[in-house]
Amino acid sequence: MQKSKQPDPKYPKMFKSVKKRDRQVVPFDQERITQAILKAMTAAGEGGDNEAERLKAAQKVSDKVVKELSRKYSSQRILGIEEIQDVVEAALMILDYTKTAKAYVLYRRERAMLREKRREIPEQVKQLVA
């Protein structure tokens, strides 16, 4: 993975932390947003004909995401993963990466279902513990 990208001078307010789903707080890293967008673009076949073009397009979307997050939230706020992902979806649609937005939405839904299934405890296990 590449080194984290510095914030654009047009929106120098940078977030410090993100709260993951497991409640762990980790440093904000725009590169992680860029990489997630790049993976979605690659899967959807959008953003360019090669990796370099897709990376440039993913960085453009990622910059838009950070700009919008900076507009919506205080830099002192600890962002949640869902908040970031919601803004990524909107940015993809605004920038006309509709196939990528759809792939991103479907991937999020699939991952949410998998997380929910992991939370479900089989009745047999409940009986063993009781």
C-alpha cells in the first residue's frame, strides 16, 4: 500500500480518527478510502483502461469524499466507517461512476449480511452454554 496522501490545501482540515465496527479507534487514513474505491472501480470496470488511470480516478473520488466529510463534520469528530462509506457512495454517484457505486453498495450489503450471520448464535451453542 502507498504512503497516505496529504490533505489538499483547499480543505486542510483533516480527521484524526475513525471508529471501526469493532469499536476500535484507528488513525484516519485517506489512502484506505482511495484503495477501497480503486477496488470497486476495478471490479466495475470503470475509472480508466489501466491501473494508473483507475488510481487517478479513485484519488479524485477520495479527495471529494474527504472534502465532503470536512464540510459535514468537525475535524475533531471520530468518524464512523458507515459515515465514510455513505459519503463514498454519494461521491461515486455525483462523479458519474454509477457502475462503481452499484458495486460498492452491493459489496457493503453483502458484508453487512455476513457480519449479521456471524452475530447469530446457533441454538445448539446457546444450549451448551446454558
